[in-house]
Amino acid sequence: MISTRLYQTSDYDTIATWWSDEGYYVPDASQLDTLGVIVTVDEVDVCYMCAYCVSGVAIAFLDHLVTNPDFKSARGKLKAVDAMISEIIITLKARGYQLIRAVTWSETLAKICNKRYGFQRCAGDMQALTLII
């Protein structure tokens, strides 16, 4: 069974471990203090993503997608990511947001977002940059 819940600060250690185990940069907890969604499959936390919600402007930016490396079912992960995106869209729409921006290197994720949710590609190959100052 798939369920979604909003991110709580108590979830930070779990998702930080996922990033670390995959050899990725681990964002500081303060960077995740926004609308975040965690998806659980059969009582196992599987994936997380957050939306940075711009104050005063109806735009949100999706970021920090990470999945549990110990959850091995590719089909299960795909279903979990689908549920997560759906939940984020529903929540943002209910909060009055009108535009969602996202960057991904995953052709599969881009196709799912386009076909299932109507996301449009804005450019060709995208590069996401981060600077910690």
C-alpha cells in the first residue's frame, strides 16, 4: 500500500542517510523547511521531494528528489515517485500556486511528468547548480 505524508523535521535523519549512502551532497536541514512529501510503500519510506514555495508569487520549484537505496523494487519506486508528484501538485494547487518549475536529468522522470501531469519541457539538457556560501 502506498501512502504520502508531509515532511517533518524528524524525517531529516532518514533522508539525509539516503543522500549520504548514494554519495550525494546532503542538504542542511534548514534547506528543507518547506513543503516536502515522503512516500511510504508497505510501511517503508521510499522517496522524498520538496517544493520551494515563493512567497508572494504563485510559483513553486521542485527540488531534492531522493529515494531509499535499500528499497530495490524499481516498479515500486516509480509508483512512489508518481504518488509523491501527484500529492505535491494537489497540495500546491490547494495553496494557490499556479506554476511549478523543476529540473531533472532523468529522461524517464521527464516523460512521466509530461505524459501524466502535463509538464512542458522549457529547454534541452538542463544543468542544476548549487553553491554553499
